Amino acid sequence: MTTDDVRLRPVQDGDLEFFLAYEHDPEAVRRSGFTPRPREAFLRHWRERVLGNPSGLVRTVVVAGEVAGSIVAWWEGERRFTGYWLGRAYWGRGVGSRALALFLREETVRPLFADTSAENTASVRLLERSGFVRYDDPEHPVDEGYVLLVLRDGATGAPAPPRP
């Protein structure tokens, strides 16, 4: 596998079973600090809130034809966020960096925020290598144990377009 084998495509319904399995991986749960959802709640969340969100951008990460994970962007209040989840077999191989680089060509809203568990140092490093910087917002602090990062255009960032 090379990073040239990494592709993004729209999510297909069959991808959700891979995403579910990746979310339930015990090491992924430990690193993310995220409690996995039961199957039906997971599928409902993905079908209704993620795929059903007309302002969201949602992609499947594919490596050499295999479903490796997902990457998404969504509005949370006045902020646009991005997040990703990869199966453990794809960690530490450059897949996340390549997928995020491809995604940021499609997702052009800036500033773009991401938050991740402070203990997930690999994710924090991936975001920082991709141009995200740590962001402290005393008016909207993140939960303890998490890091908020932002990707801006230029030093101050371009204003986000109005929400659809």
C-alpha cells in the first residue's frame, strides 16, 4: 500500500458495517474516549444525522479498494467541524494524512475546527501536520481531556460562508 492507493468516495450503505466495526474496536475506543453506540443506534445516527444532513460532507476512505474508514464535516452552531475514523489496520501508514489532505480539497470552509482526545496523540499530530493549530476559546471551552484545533486560511482565517 502506498498513500497513492488512498481514495475518497461517497458513502455507500454497505460501508456502515465497516464503520460500526471500527467504532467498536477496543483500542480505538480507548484512544478516542468515545463510547461506541449499539448497532441500531449507530445505524440510525449515520443514516439520519450524518448522511441525512444536507450541509454535511461525508466520505468513505478507501485504500486499495477496501473500506478503511470515514471522514466528515458538519456544522455545529456557527462552527464547521471535521472528524475521521479509521480502522486499526490503517493506523500509522499515512492513510489518515492522505485522506485528510484529499478531504480538505473538497471541504473548503475555513475556519475548520476539529476536536480530539488529548490522549490520542497520533490524531493530534496528524491534524497539526495538516495545518491545524491548537485553539483555546474561553467562551466555549471543550470538555476536559480534549483538544480543539482550527485550520485557517492565512493568519486570521477566511470567514465561513453562511449556513445553507
